[in-house]
Amino acid sequence: MKNTILLICILLLGLSLRVYNLNFPSIGYHNMKENESLSIAQEMIRTKDFLHKRVYFFNALQKDPVVRDNLQPPLVSYQILLAWRMFGENLWSARLFNVLFAMLVIVVMYLVGCQLFQDKRLALFGTFLLSIMPLAVFFSRNLQPESPAFFFMLLGHLFYLRFIDKRKLYNLLLGGLAMVFAWVYKFEFIIGMLPFAFCFPYKSFLSDRKGILKFLFAALFPFLAMLGIITCFRSLGLGAFRFTFKPFEVLTPAYWKSYGKMILWYTAGENYTFPLSLLATWGVILAFFMHKSFIDRYLIGWVTAAVVYVMLFSSDLAQNSYAQMPFSAAVVFSCVYVVSFMAREIKGLPKYQTLIVLMISVGVFSIFPVYYSLSRMYTTVFLGQDVAGETLKEFSAPDERIFLFSHAQGYGIARYAQRYAGWPKSLEEFKEKEKEHGIKLVCIYPGEYLEHLKKTYPDIFEYIENHYRIKEVGLQEFPSRLGYLILERSQAGGEKIGDALKTVTGQIQPRSIYKILGNYLFYYALRPAS
């Protein structure tokens, strides 16, 4: 009963961390993935086509913007549609769906911990660490596939562990099915199978020649079925599997010179925090030295999986912090392993008391790094995207397209506008798409990208100055910072943007108020007087 109460308390703690600002606009950290899933859902509603994926900022200037080079089913978008069907179109209900997966992860984490350590206290400690881990907190509430994929991967681990313990083939079959669901949500999570290559009792299987066929059937059937489904998807033209692997890129000094600091920052500074990263590293070293128990082999398997993962997904790992999500549980289990080892080795106090002291110490030392990391994630926002998108929606018809010059985290403007928006690679393409789609609006976000546009595409910049005029200016931290710039094609000719910004007059209107960690940020827009 006491363990159940503690688990409920951990669940409530995890829930409270994940529902913070749940209805905040999709303009935060790594918002591109959220807006991708939301775009697909909104376009499914508009087109009544629930099979093909359309994203407002992918293939935006092509005649047919359907995404055909990605076979991953849009399951998160289906979740969004279900949430909207029940609660109306909003962000909180769509995100809550993923948060519920995160709560299930905490429960499954406890069950897996019990299987691995045969100690409910250690299982609860591991569950607590996962409930506060910044990577698991922030990205389990974002509208992206990592949270449900992580749940199904961990569920697969639970069934595989039960199979190893009880030798019941249905556990092996259920484990495979869970791993298939993880794979369907996010292909990369299939790496979670690799640790069990170090854990399965091969000798007992090989000694039972009659049972080996049943074992192979139960182990392989879910994946063979999945391959059949993929073949059907491809034959129906719903997508193609295209993934660029560069397995030897991580072996080059150039890769680590370019991305090493960022990957290290993602790992120790943001995702897992420095104390837990250090503790987990100690656990891995300890597992290699001991290499006798089941947990040793399990952790060694995860290290092998990490090496393979880094080689296969080197590009994604360097760009996205959430690419480390599959290893969250392994980091936690490694930390728990160290605490368990220390409790056994430290003399002078009863093991129970030593264990409690160690667990409390790790928790206390983790509080400030966790708070710092989560605060940084929640306060990393790209203000004004929703405002710019609403303005573009007001100034354009539903079938119009827009030129949008921005970074990846600014593409949410297209989603808020519910208009296809992209950027050409040359002046010739700019003119061609302008004529083909009748494009009359240009949006530049953030304001400092105006200089970036001038340097990167000087010919396009000159063309815009000759043919476009300022339609609206977004102002952040009024009146000091230019947030965005919307320009409209004018029959009367263009204007020098720099000079126009210095002399523009008009009424400044408050457009949005953002509340972030108790602070209020005001956002304004100015439309030139006609």
C-alpha cells in the first residue's frame, strides 16, 4: 500500500510538471515538430483526406504539396483529430493526449524497474528520476511522436523481461507487438530491441529444438506483419522510406569538432542534467567491470545500442535534443544501479538506511539542474509567430500561398496562417512561383533576418524593395525590437525597406500577451497609415 501511495505521488509530480502552460501557443522550443503534426491534422479536416500528409511549410511552393518521401504514419495527427473531436480545436487537449502517454510511461517504468532490480524501492526511485528528467518532461507534452514511441518501447521491454523470467511465449509476442507500435510512431525507437541481444537465454532455446520454432515465430511474427503493412503503404503510394545513413561520419574529427559541444550540452546540460549524466556514466563503467549480472548485460546492451544509434542517426543527434529520448530509461536504470551498488558497498549503516540517504541525496542534487533546464526550455520561445500568422490569414484567401523567409522554428507562422508558405532558391524561382500561385505577400521572421536576406539573396532582396511595400510590422518588447515584417506586392512600386522602417507611421496595437514562468510579455503590431 505504501508503494502504491508513493507511485501515485510520483505520478502527480510528473503530471504537474507536464501540464504547465499546456495551452501556450505552439511557438516554443522545437515548435517545428508540433506545427508539423498540427498542420497535417488541420489539412486532413480541410481536404477530408485522412491518408496523405500535407504540411503548410513542406513542398509549399509545389503544385501538389503532399509529403511522399516519409513513410511514418501521422499517428500524432490522428491523436490530435481525436482530441479535437472530443474537446474542440485547441492545443491543451491535443497535448494532453501525449501527457497521458507520459503518465503510462511512469507506471511501466516502475514495473520494468521491479523486473530489473527485484526491489520496489529502487523501482520507485527510478520512476521518480524519470518523472523529473527534463528530456522526459518537456518532450512528453510536445505534439511529436517521441512520447508514445517511448511508451511502447518501454512496454516492449516489460514484456521481454517477463518472457526471460517466465519463458511464456505470449510475453515475447506482446513485446514484439509493442516494439512494432514504437517503430510505427518513430522509426528510431526500434533501437530499443538491441539490449535484449545481450539478455536472451540462448542456451535454453537452442537446447529445446522443438520449442525453437515457436520462439522464432513469436519473436518474428510482429515484424514480418509490419513489413507487410509497409509494403502495402508503398504500393498505395502513401509514402516511401527515405533515410540517409552516414554510419562512419561520427568517426571523423570534423563531426565532433562541429557537433561535439552541442551533443554534450544536450546530454549533460539539458536532457539529463549534469548530476544524472555523471551518475549514469559511472553506472555504465561499473557494468562493464562487473559484467556478470543481468542488469550488467542489460546496460552493456544499451551502450551498444547507443553506439549503433549514433552511427545511424548522427545527423539527427547533432540537430535535435529529443533524438536522445530512446535512452532516457537506460540513463535512469544506470543511475539506480550505481545507487544500489553503493548501498551494498558502504559499511557502517544498515543497507536500508544507506539506500534511503543515497536516494534522497541524488534527488536533492538534481533539483536545481532540473529546474534550470526546464526553465530554459519553457522560456525558449519565438514570440509573434501566432500574431504574424493571424495577420497573413487576414490578408490572404484560403488558397493563396506566401513567401516566408525564416528559420525552422519560425515555420509555425505558416501553420497559424493556415496557408502554404515557403521560400525559393533563386530570383528566377521567386518570379516563377509569384506568377504561378499569384503570390502577393512576403513575411520575414524574425526581424534580424532582414539583414540575413539581404546578404544571402541580394537579388531577391532588391526585387522585393522594387515591388513590395510594408503591410505590417511586429514589435517585440515595444518599442525596441522588430519582431517580423510583412510586405505586400504593390502596383505603385516598392520602397527601400530600411528607410521605410525609419519613417513608418501608424497606430500601434497590442496583439498578444504571453505568460511565461510568471512573467508577462507584450507583443504589438503596427500597420502603416494608408
